[in-house]
Amino acid sequence: MDTNTAELDVVSLLHKLQHSSPEREIHMRLLTKALRDPSVQLSFVKQENSVHLLVGFLSGSDAQCRLQSVRCLHELSHSPHPNVAPACLPATPYLLTYLSGQSTKFTGNFWLRGLFLLWPPAWRTRDIIPQWWKLWRSLSLSFFRLKMQLQNQCRKHLRVFVLAAQLLLNNHILNADLCAFPSRMVLASRLPSLLLSVLNPDPEFSLGPAIECAWCLHYIACSCENNKALLTHGTLTHCSSLLVTLGEALVNGNQDEGLELLLCPLLRIVGNLLSSCPAEELAGQLTDSRLVVTLCSMVQSTVQTRPSLARESVWVLNNLTAFSADFCSALLTHDLVHRLIQLLSFSQGINTMVLRVLANAAFRGKEFCITLTQLGLLTALLTTLKMTDKEMVSLSLDLLFMLLVSSPQVAEEFVKISCLSILEALQYNSDGDMRRKATYLLEHHLLS
């Protein structure tokens, strides 16, 4: 069907819909299908009272026509024409009304389409901000209602609501101008605690809802400058505990569908909270040394098959050891240094992050440095200093500096294994920073 014919058909359908007819539902379905054409979308909103007609059906008594009107609005909200989506603004209060309605079955049908409609890229402006209060209130109320009814055959609706929250959070985070205001609203609402309460995987409903909850919490953590409120909710403690449980399952060969999809946001939540919160606020939140063991095991088990997950895991391990001397001690007491050294040959950002983890331990003082040397770190640096990756060489020089200044015994061991020639060669490297570092080590800690 050509464009002109489709536009004429829409005009005809509008005329028919304006008059009561037993075929109204059929006409609404045809209109929904026609509005998938961008040119027809533009023609539709130009017709007098066209959007108000949809709003009329949206607020009417016919459930099927209400659903079809939302589908029409959904198609219009994705229009590439900048003037189409704003024309749907009159429908927003009605969508919010349905979101806070009593029927979870009916509101579940509206969530995905309704939230897509609320945040199309064409009209993310401050005009919509006043609607956020109503939106978050209805989101929290609906989510709480579903949570309370989990034992009453409502599980199938839960993921729809959580996915809707995820989409909404993602959309507002992508818009820098709108980010700060809704973020405060989210933290002030019951939504974080409700999401956290449903984060545990449900054996009766797969990992779906937990995955969406984890992504929601991740979006909240990334959008806020101060995550103290999330710490108060126990987010870090809960997510790290779940990370240990699921990480051990992955390492032991668990092949449950979606396990990796849940681990990824959990890693990001823990990693972001560790890096964004002051150490004094983190005190007491993390005490389980099994987290270090689990993260190391996850890196080892996924480094060849799923390097992206391995990279996320070692990033969290870096943030964890940078935050706490106790977790650096856990690297030694659980004999994890050998396992980390084995990972220095892998690229894709994994080996550089491993060096940072080892440097975090060395930074803790003389005893750590001596133990790391005894466990073979100097010999490992003999290899990394010869690599072509400039970042690896630079990080290796920094780590070597910490080891050498900690004790004369380390310098003696370094000379004994004939590493001086590597530093002498680096004095002629094309990179000025490497030349300076190598020269300083030779002149002040090895040849003096």
C-alpha cells in the first residue's frame, strides 16, 4: 500500500471512529497497524481532534479500545518526526492514572507502552518534570502492590513492572539535564528498598525479575553523586552477599539461563558503590572475605570464555582492595596472589587491572611487599616489564618502586634475578615517562 493510500485510510478510520459502531474495535486495530508508518503518523496528528479522540478512548469504558489507544500512542511516541510525540502529551495524566490503578493485570499491560510514551527522545524536556512526582508515586505503589500479591498468582506481572522501572531509570539517566532532579525523587521514594526486596532470584520464576531489579539499582547508583541513601538501605551488603552466592554457582559450573545477566549489574552496583562512597561510610558494610575469593575465581573461570565478565570482576576486586587493607590481607591468607599472577598474560584490560590489585596490596606497607616478593611477584614483573603495552610497563614500574622502597631485601632479590638490564633498556625507551621512572629506580634504589 503506498503512502497516499495509507493516509487516506487513516482519515477514513478517524471518521468511522468518531461515530459509534460495533466495528470500533476492528477499526482501532487497523489504526494501530497504520500508525507504524512514519508518514501516516504525521498525517494523523495533523487531523483535527485526532489525539483527543485517542484520549477519549483511553478514558472510556471499553477495555479493548483503551488498550488499542495505548498501542496507537505507543506507535506515535516513536515517530521520527519531532512534532508527533509532543502531540501525545494530553494523554499523560490518563496513563499515570492507569499506572496507579487497582488492577495489576490491566496496569501490567500499560506499563511498557506507557513508559515508552512518557520518555520518547523527541520531547525529553523540562515540561514533563512535574509528572515525575505522580509517576514515581504510582510506580512505587504498583510495585508494592505486586510484591504483596506474589503468593496470589501475580508473578507473571512482576517482571513487567520491574522492566518498566528499568527503562524509565535508564531513560532519565541518559538525559543529563533531567538527571539530578528525578534521582533525588527516586532515593526519597520507597522504590530502592522495594527493588532490593525482590532482588533475590525466585526459583519459581527464573532470574528475570531479579535481573531487572539489579539493573534498576545499577542505574540509580550511577545517577547519584551521593550514594549514602543506598548504603542505608543495605544495598552494598545485600548485593555483595548475592554476588558471593551466584559467583560460586558460576564457578562450580551452574549453567542457569540468565545467571551471567544477573552477575553483570551486581558487579557494577558493588563496584560503583565502592568507588563513589567515602571509606568511613563503607566501614561495616563489607566484612566477608569470601567476596575476594569469589571474584578471583570468577576472573579465572571466565577470562577465556567471557572476558567481559572477567574484566568486570577484576575491576570490582580492584575497588575492593583499594578500599580495605583487610581485603588486601585476604589476597595473602587465601593464597590468591599466585592466581592473580597467572592472569598477567591476558590482555583486554584484565592484566592492567590485576596489576592495580597487586599494587593496592603493596601499598599497604613493608610486610605486604616482602610477602608479595616471596610469592613470586618480582619474577612476574620481569615479564611484564618486557611487554609492548605501555600501560602495563608503566604500572609495572610503579609497582616495582613500591616493592623496592619497602625493604633492602627486595632490592637485593631484584639484582639477584638479573633484572637490571631490563631497566637499563627502558632508559632508552621512546616514552619519556618510562625513561624517567627507570632511571630513577636505577640511580636511587639499585645502583646507589
